[in-house]
Amino acid sequence: MGIEERLMNFGLTRQEAVIYLLLFREGQLNGYEASKLTSISRSNAYNALASLVEKGAAYIIEGDTVKYTPVPVEEFCNNKIAEMKNNKEKILESVPKRRCESNGYITITGEKHIMDKFRNILINVKSRIYLSVYEDILKRFEDELLDLIKRGIKVVIITDSKFKLEGAIIYHAQNKPGQIRLIADSKYVLTGEISDKVNSTCLYSSNNNLVEIFKESLTNEIKLIKLRKDDY
């Protein structure tokens, strides 16, 4: 993901992101100058600059001609994060109470959405979590896993690498590349495969039967790993 796409995650359009970055490179500009330097039409350049001001990403500098200067990126991002946190609190106060969670099977598609679910499961674990994943995933969520250990959560990992994490119980085995298996608090299961950013698919469920099957599967896998280790 490039810097323009990351700025778009903070509420800018692509044209606004392009002109915002241009203001850093070139300094104070008016709409005509921004248009000339980006090949964006003059009307769109003026609209983008006005929108940057409205969104808190640029300031107006009054003079013979109106020019624009960028708000420092850290300030802009921090303001947006604070705004989102405030919005989150207001939403949590007002959102209707959810009915009891379904014990059905939820399909999650796309690497980003799977990783978002993975992260949220880690954040909400209460007592223990069992993971059977490859090293890239473990490294991506190492901070979250360390936080679980600090909170006294039992963390058991099965992985194909020599990954180490102080405080976690780790077993080494040959995992299928891209495979994810997770059980949290003996209540929630996430299982599937990361193949690419778009076509990856995982199943998420709190179905008791599925949870028990996965618990038994991981327990047996750990027993087998221990037996093989003893053989050597």
C-alpha cells in the first residue's frame, strides 16, 4: 500500500492525497499551480484544496492570491484518530443492543478482513488461545501476543518455523503454507487459508460442535508432536 492509499484511509480522496503530498514537496501553492504540477484540472485542483482545508489537512494563506500550506502530517493524522475515537464512543453509546451471537458459520474473505478478525480475537481473549499458523502471521502479531502473555493469558502456538516468544508454549511442526487455525477461550474458532489479498477465505464460528472438533484435533496434533520429539 502506497502513501496515497494510506492517506485515503484518513478520509482523503486520491486527488486530495496527491495535492496534499505536493504541498509538502513544493511549499505554498494556489489552485492554478497545483493543477499545473499535477495535470489535475484547475477546477478539480481548487476543489481538492478547499476540501483539504475542510478536512483539516491544509491551511489557507491570505495574500495577493490565496495559497495553501499543508497541516503537518502527524498533526493531521492525530486529529483524525482523535475524531474517530470520539465517534467510536458516541456509536458505542447509541448502537442498538445486539441479539445473542449466532452459532452458525461466518465466511470471512480477503486477507485484510481475515487479519482484522484475527487481531480482534487476540484483543478479546480472556483466558487462553491456541494457534496453528505460519511464521509471517506470528511476526505480524507479535506485539499482540506479547500483550496476551503479560496479561497472564495462556498462549499455545504450533508453527513450522523456529519462532520464539518468551512465555508462550511453542510446538514445531510442518504446517501447510498460508494455513490458519485458531481457538480462543474454547469458544471461538477461526480456520482457513491465506492465499492472496483477495481470494483468501476463513471460517469463523462459535459453534460448540466445531469448537470441540478443533480442540480435539489440536490436542491430538500436539500429542503427536511430543511423541515424534521423544523418538529423536
